[in-house]
Amino acid sequence: MPTYRSARDCLSSVAARYRSLQSYSDVGVVRPVGALTPLSCWFETQFARPQQFRFQFIRPHPYRRLRHALTKYIAGSDGSAAYFYTEQRGSKPLVESEESLEMAVAGATGISQGAAHTVGELLLECVGGFPLTALNRLRFRRARSFDGVPCYRISGRHPRGGRVVIWVGIPDLLIRKVVKHRFRQEEVRFNIRVNEPIAAEVFRVPS
């Protein structure tokens, strides 16, 4: 097990690990921390190098009485063309062509409460945006386990304010959880798979 001189060195190794992956997939959820009636975003990430990417997420309606009404979104690229897909209950699905994957992910970032960008930026430099490695005052916190995986916990301050805590798997340097204290929100990832074949059909623009 490597020993890191600092939390920043560890996070730099995390970034290098993601850049080295040939493929990646996960499922996860974004949810408020401590909310009595949590409004969640469910998501699924799939990626294959060099530039095939698909981030699908589902959001319930923001009003409690309409929580059963779900909207499905997909931001992705088949390797040559980027797109943004929206499917609302009772409406015809809409597919919009995007000039780049960066624009497709940017369109999804706010709606997905940041989840579209967190790992997307680590996997692909072209996604752009604010990277976790740009957090200030990085430091190690006490290690803990999440979903049975022992994790480093690295905290940092966002330049716009608020503490962010990143849970990184010690055995594999993959992110399991990101807690944003300013927004009382956590983003968790499960069933992470790396360097396994993913069919090209997965990344095609939805018809």
C-alpha cells in the first residue's frame, strides 16, 4: 500500500488512476444529508476510451405531490458526436446535438447536482470544469469504510466556500463518496467496475 506525503499527493494519484482507466462504470445516487424527505438523483456512468461516455440520471419532480413523475436525462458521446437526451413522462423524448462532450456534461451538471461532472472530469480532460484536485487546504481525515471498502477521507475547501470530503477506496484509489457540506449533500457510488468491455451500442445516441 503506497504512503502519501500529503492529501494533495494522494488526490493527484487518484486523478492519475482515472486517466489510466480504459473503461469505467458505476451506479449511484445524490441525496441530501440528514433530510427528512430526501429528493434524490439516481445515476449511472459508463465510459470507454478514447472518448465514449454516457451519464444517465433520473430526477423526481421537485414538488412532493408530483414525486412520482420522473424525468430521465442522458449526457453522452458515441466517440464522435455528443448529445443530451431528455425524457419526461407524458412528453415526447428530446435529443439535442451538442457541439462537444464538455457542453453535454455542463448541461447535465446542475440538474444532476454535480454528479455528471465529478468522475467525468477525472476520466476525460475534455469535460473541463472545476476539478476536485483544485480544492484548497487539502488534508487527511480519519480513514473509514464505505460499502465494505476501507477509504481514505480527504477534506478540502472549495474556492467559493464550503467543505468537501472525498472518500477514496484505499485498495483501488476510486471515489466512493463525495460530501458537500455547504449544500448538505452527498454523492455515493456503488458497483464500480473498471477495465471491463462495454459494448459500443451502449454509447449510441438514443433514437
